[in-house]
Amino acid sequence: EAWLNTTQTLFICFLLGFGAMTFTRDANKLVLTPIERMITKLNRIRNNPLEAMAIGDEEHHKEQVTANRNNRTAIQNDDNGIRILIANHSQSSNARMKVRKWLQQVKSILPLNGESQKDPEPMETVVLEKTIIKIGSLLALGFGEAGAEIIGQNMKGGDSSALNAMIPGRRVDAIFGFCDIRNFTDATEVLQDQVMVFVNRIAGVVHSCINDYFGSPNKNIGDAFLLAWRVSGHPAGKQQRLADMALVSFIKVIAHINKSPLLAEYRNHPKLVKRLPNYRVRMGFGLHSGWAIEGAIGSEFK
């Protein structure tokens, strides 16, 4: 009887331990680990709000790699199945044609191995994590480098949920670039609602070139773009290199605008050509080195 009681006690302890381990593993996998990842990413965004864009790019790259891997696995499995069926079947051409027709009919009805009829809903922690990344990316995109300090200071203030965007301004030394689209009024009257596509195509060229040469798009003003290369705190040699890169970036913008196939379409736009003969997308540029006061202008409403 003593051995029986001992065995029962050990068995119950084993069941409790196994259940606790299973529960702990699921809790770590589904709850604790995602929360720790979210806290890590929030700390990165809090220390440098512009990191949110990099985090979003990293997550998007991981999703693309996973999707490509799953697609390749599904295609390989289907190809292997076809080869096995054809190899096991007779070698006659009629038999091969029958097998292929049968497989095409099956594929038209059933999904591939890597596909499902309905994608499973993601976990709430995954949805929350992706939402945090998207909100951080939108903040970084909307405020830009000049507004990164506003985001960082408000996220570091964990004792209150109130938003304070009216932080004091500060003087900064920078190289300022300004460029505008020529004949924009005529283009607006001709393109009408398509003028947004027109401006955004040019903005894509301008912003990408400026970013490649360590500049920051500061403001979009309809047909114009304000750009900045911050030189405060840098030694004289690096300030000189930033000035050179500002000039080179504008030269790159001119070259990319003339080579862009999307912008080349407007050279043959019938209404634009009728109003402005020999029309091409042209821009004007200006550079200035000096100081400015950086800060938020507005109110708690905007």
C-alpha cells in the first residue's frame, strides 16, 4: 500500500510538472516573448523615433523572405508529385497526357500544398506588435528628422499620457536646399486630380536622392521641397563634405528626373504639350548655408 501511495504521488507530481511546463511554454511563446519584443522595439523608437522606419523595413523584409520560402516549398512539392506520378505511370505519351490533364483538373479544384482556403487569423499580440510599428513609422514619416525630438520627449515622459508638442525651439546650423517644379500652375490646370500623382513622382526622385546623400526632407509645399543637411556639432571637415553632398544630390536629382520613365510620359501628354510645347519636367534649385530656429509651430489642435 505504501508503494502504491508513493507511485500515485509521483505520478501526480509528474502530471503537474508536465502541465506546468506545457503551460509555461505556451505562455512564453504566445504572450511573454511577443511582449518582450514589443518593449524592445518601443525602447528603440523612444531613444530614436526615426528607428521606426528601419524596424518596419526589417519586419517587411522578414515577411517577404518567409512568403518566398513557403512559395518555393509549395512549388517544389507539387513538381515532385507530378514527377512521381508520371514516373510510376506507363511511359507512353497518351498516359502522360492523361496524368497531366488529371492534375490540372485537381489543381483547379484543390489549393496547392502551401496554400489554404482561408488564412488563419494572427494572434492579438502579433496584431498589436505590427500596429505599434506602423504607428511609429507614420510618426517618423509625418514629423521627419526635425520632429524626432518632439516624439522622443513625449514617449520618454511615461508619467503622463498628455501630449506636449510645444517644446522650446533651438538654433541649429544647417545647409538648406530649396527646389520647386517649374510651370506647376499650368500642370495643375491641365492634370487636375492627377496632379497629386505628378507631384509624388517628382517627390520620390527628390527625396530618394537627398536621403542617399545624408540630407533630410524637411517640408513639402505644394510644388516646392525644403531640404536640410544639419551641420551642428560636426567638425569643419565633415561640414565641407556635407556641403559637397548637398550640391551633388541636386545634380543627381536633375539627372534622375531626365532619365525617369515615369516622368518621361508627361513629355507626350497631349494636353500638356498643347499648352506648353516641348514640355519637360523642369525644376529650379537653391542652396544656402546658415542658421535657423528648429521647433514646432502651431497649437494643440494642429
